[in-house]
Amino acid sequence: MIDKGYNCTVNVRHKKIEQWVILVYFIAIIFIDMVVNPILDQMPQAHLTKYLNTYFYGLFFTAILILYRERIINNIKNIKNKWDKKLSITFIIAILTIFFMVFSAILLSKINIINNAQEEFKLGWDIRSVNIFIVSVILGPIVEEIIFRAAIFKLLRKKMCISAHLMTAFIFGSCHCMCDVLIRGKVEQLIAVIPLYILGLGLSIIYEKTDNIMYPIIVHMFINWISITG
């Protein structure tokens, strides 16, 4: 006979651990952006920030695999469930997301707000570019989709409707410019990451429509791959 009291205790403990993982994730992002990265940027080996990002996402990737392993395995197993309908929805939303991301990026480039920061990656496939690829295309999308969509969006969605999409997208985009805004005072960067707000919105819609975290993970990986190799 299943002990319901035990299962309830386990679920509560799991939720608390999940909340701590989210809290530590944001504290770590703030600490790295505001303290560690500015120090490393002043050093001759400025590319050390890329290695730090690899260790950071590698650590949270490991934590997420441990914490969400059953959920991830179930999502992988269920990816074939109504896959044709879910794939069609994912494809349409992904195309619209990419279109509006590109459109907004072009507008922002016209007013000199957005800058092209892909030059280092295009220098060639040295160890630094490999690290960028690992973080941007593999570790980053998995960690961020679990944190922002499977955890934060799902939590907000229980209490809100459309605003849950908007709030998750804003948090997602803002996390990518926190250092510039808080340390360098570049408030305009909140506008520069509009394409990321759009990406976050599209990914949360995909997650809601498919009810499977693997779909937004795959789309996130694909879009990041295009952005760093295009």
C-alpha cells in the first residue's frame, strides 16, 4: 500500500529543493555578472568569462538532471504523443518567433542600440568557440528552459494567464542584460534584448501548447545555433 503521507512529504521537499535551485541560480547570475565578470574583463585573459559560463551551466545542468530526471525522462518518452500536432504547432510558433526576433533586431540595429557580439565565435573553432557552442547550444537551453519554463512559468501560470507569459519573457530577457544595466548603467540594454523577450514569449507558448519541455528546449537550441553561426 502506498503511503500518501510519505508521497506528500516527498513532493513538498521536492518543491522546496526546486525553489532553492531557482533562488541559487539567480543569485549566482547576479554575483557572476556584477562581481566576477567585471574582474575577469580587466584581466589580459578576458576570455576566462567563457570558461566560467561553461562551469556555471555545467553545474546547474548536473543539478537539473538530478532534480528533474524523472520529469525529463517522462517528457522524452511522451514526445511521440500526438507528435504530429505538437510538431506543427511548435513549427508555426518557432517561425513566428524567429521572424519577430529578426524584425525587432533589424529595427534596433537601425537606431544603433543592438550590437553584433558574435565576432569572437567567428574567429574559428578554437577551444573558446567550442565552449561558446557548448554553453549556447547545449547546456544553456536545457538549463534555461527547465528554470524559466518548467519551473517559473509553470508556477506563474497557476496564478495568472497571459501575464504569466509576459512576466516569464521579461525575466528571461532581463537576465541576459543584468550586468550592463546594473553595473554599467546601460538602461538601453533593456530595449536591446527585445528579441530575447520575444524568444522567451515564444518558448513559453510552445511549452503551454505542447505540455512537453522537450519542444521548447529543441527550439531554443536551434535558435541559439542559428544566432552564433549565422
